Amino acid sequence: MKKCLYISMYLYAIVRLSQKGHLLEKALLASAAIAVLGAAVALTNQYLIQGHSFQYRSYRIFSMGIAGLGDFNNPIPSGIYFGAIATLLFSWTCTTLLKPWQLILSALGVCTLLLYVLMTGSRGPQLATAIALLSACLIIRSKQTKFFLMLGILIAIIGMYLFQDTFFDINNDSTLNGRVPIWLASLKHISESVWFGRGVDYKMTIPWKGTYFLYAHNYYLQSVVYYGLTGFALFAGIVGSTIILIKKHWQKRLVKVSFFLLVYGMSCMLTEVSRLIIIPDEVWLIFWLPVGLVIGAKYKSYPSEDKASGK
């Protein structure tokens, strides 16, 4: 109940900010700018100053390396966080009419965040980021998306060339780093209590290659383990109602941003995320933030997309 109260306060704060015109948008952009600056400092310190190898997954970044600042303790949550910010900044840029220098500045910010996500070596957030950004390029028709699509293809070609020796070798794993056997084992736990689940205090122990995994590495399976099909239906209801509201208010800029954040979050949940009802966490950015943005869309002061930026 305490965690639900935190989430309710978070959603309420977002909705209240939605009543303040562009204040919410400015707050999100300020947060994105801080994240870009943090990512740039972390990459500079870890790879240029401390001299960690640029080889893919040789050193998986998760902190600035300065007095515990920006420390996520693990590269997976750091990848989720910076992937979410990259999606937010990218989708905002694609739906906003910007001056050339603003577009270049935003593109540099997105590239910095994407480089950080790449160097975390976290393939779940990497795939989710690629899906979200590609979705934005295909759905939003504007000069910005064409620019980003060409830039993305160029960066992808360069990246594949530079990291080809390690990237393809590491990712050539039919078990998806153990995810497939973990998912299959999770189905056995689900079968023991299909309708109402095992409860949020239930802990799985799934062995794989000498390691024990405590959750399904797939939120959809994990939610059924905890809450059963009944609880999963409630989760699906939240997602469905959010999508309906997104469709209704699609002309509003931050609603489009929320959609691509939700796409990113739902993609992340395929391989990561164990809980959504949790204390303040990077998971809030990929689910509760887009939900809150959509709830706040009914206020007239919520900014609409600039007509010149595309459909």
C-alpha cells in the first residue's frame, strides 16, 4: 500500500504539472539535459580517463566512477534508465519544430545517451531502444525523423564495423543468455497457481549454469507468477486504457512522447523488469511516467505538436 501511495503521488504530480502549460515539458527536458551531461561525464571518465577498454562488453558501464555519483550498481538498470531518456529526447525532437542548432544539439544528446546504452552491454534495453526509436521514425513523418533515420543507419554501420569481432560472437546465443530456459522454468511455477498467482512474496529459484535466478526476466511471465491471470488482466487493462487515451489525444506532443516511452517500456519487459509496483526506480520512467503523461492529456493547457513538425 505504501508503494502504491508513492506511485499515486507521482501520477498526481505529473497531472498537476500538466495544468501548468509548458512547465511539465520543460521539467522533462531539464531532466533529459542532466542525464545527457551525466552520461557524457561517465563515458569520458570511465573510457578516456580511467582507460577501460572500448571492446563490446569488456567493461559494462553503470556509474560515473566519481564518488558514487550516477551509480546504478548494475549495467542493466543503467541501460534501462538511459534508454528511457534517449527515447524521451528522441521522440520529443521528432515531434517539435526546432532550429538547426537546436536539432544538432538534441542529436548530440541522443547519440551520447545511445553510446552509454551500448556500452552497458545490456541487450534488453538496447533492443527496446532500437524498437522505440525505429517506431518513432516510422510513425512520425517529419524532417527530423528522416534526419535521425539516416543518422541511425550510418551509426549502426559504423558500430557494426567497429564491434563486429565481439558483438556478433557474444549475441550468437540461442538461449538468449539463459532467458529461454528461465522462461520455460517460470511456466512451471505459473502452472501451480494459474488464476491468482503465488503472491508478491513468492521467490523463485531457477538454476542455470551454476547460477540461481530469482525472477523470470520477463515481466509478463513474472506478473502471472505473482498475481495470476487475474492480476495480469488488470495490468492489461491499464495498458489498454492508456493506449485508448493515447489514440484520443494523439495530436498532443507529450502524448506522442508517452506512446514511444510505453513502447520502450513494454519492450524492456520482454527480458527485464520484475515489478511495476515498486519504490522510486528507473521502472517508473518506462511505465508510470507515460501513464501519467496520458492521464494529464485532458487538460487544455497541455502543449500540442507544432504543425510544421509533421503528422
